[in-house]
Amino acid sequence: MELGKVFKLILILLLINMVSNHGYSQKKDEYPKMPSRYKPGILWHFTGLHAPKDTFIHKYDRIHASVFYNDFIGDKNGVKSKWYSIGFNIGALWDQPFGKSIVGIAIGIGFSHFQWHHNGQFGFQTDSLSGEEFTTIGPYSGPDVVKKNQFTSNYIEVPFEFRIRTKGNVMFKFYPGFKFGVRTNSYAKWKLDNGDKFKEYNFPDLNRLRYGPTLRIGVNWFQLWMGYYFNKTFKNPNSPQFQQFEAGFTISIL
């Protein structure tokens, strides 16, 4: 096809698109109360075979998945965190707007995976007075070369959010919240240069619970995520006084 004909074809298609958009906008003005047939998600999809009623209240962000950098805040006794300390969480929430306002709440259930990579070494000692065991940590000083060194905790959680989101095709979202979690398991895992692997599950004073504020802020299906947990990871006051921190992004659907 000649170049001139290609330009003519493109021009015709552009004119057709402009005319069709103008006609659609006119119809939209004629029927301003007609509700949208779509909801945002991974893909835009119909709410059903028929357009929803005027009283239909859209629900959003009922399923989400987050990926984040996680770390400990507190005295690490010289231990360095690795940049690839990456965790994740997934959740399903019941979204409840307050009528047709931009304000609502959400509550649900989720799973969170905390994974801290570092260059340290955990140890365990017994208090000579109380007889209680506690956890220690310091830089690794053994004779072997450690290729991989991580601490992992998994949690079942109940997240709660106070939700503010604007209306329209581009929705700004501000979701401050709070999360309460129960630890299901924890372990330290390390791998030596010679291929030997080790796991340690028997931490004497790990805290069973964690809780703290969260924040999601973003546009449509993409939000920045942050979580900070008030209580210490280890219960004994002689153990490292760590608190968990997370920062990353969230993808929301449905």
C-alpha cells in the first residue's frame, strides 16, 4: 500500500473515532443518571448481563496482593539487612461504603509472609536468675562461608481499613487501617558455601501476636503499601528488641 493511502486511511479512522466519541458524549449528557456497567479490576468487566439499578453501590478492592521490602527496626547489634528482604501478603476484604459517599470501611482475612535476609547469627542463652531462655543475635563469625541467611515468619491476619476514594474513572484511594495477626510458624534458615542447609525452629521467646497500623494510598488498582507493628518480635527483654516494618506496593482487584 502506498504511503499516501496509508495516511488517508489513518485520517479516516481518526475522524470516525472523533464522531463516535462525540455521539457517545451526547448520549451520556442525555442520560446523566445511567449507572456505569463496569468496575475496575485487573481487567474491566461487566457487573452482569444487565446494567445495574440506580441504587447499585459499587464495591472495590475486595481482593489484594502486596509485595514489599521488610526489615526490623531496633538495635541489630551490627547485623546488616540485605536489600532483597522481600515479603508478601494477600487478603480478602468485605468492602462497605457508607451509602454513595466516598467514605467506607473494610474488614477481612489475610496471610502475610515476612522474610528477612541478613549477615547475622542467632543464638540462645539462659538467664542465670530467672532461668528463662532468650534470643541473641550478632554478626556471623564462624569458619564457614554462608551463602544464604534468613529469618522467616508467617501470619494469619485480620485487616481493617477506613477507606476514602474519589469517584470517576481515575479513583484516588487513601486507606489507613490496622492489622492484627497470629503467627503460624517461624524459623531461621541458612545455607553454607559447600551446599549444607540448616533450619532452626526452636526460638524460645517469639511473640505469638503482632499488630499495628497500615496505610495504602494510590490510584485505581495500584497502591503504595506500608505497615508498622507495635509489639516486639521477641518477648524476653534480654532478646533483641525488634519491631517489624514493611513498605512496598499493592495490586487490588474486584
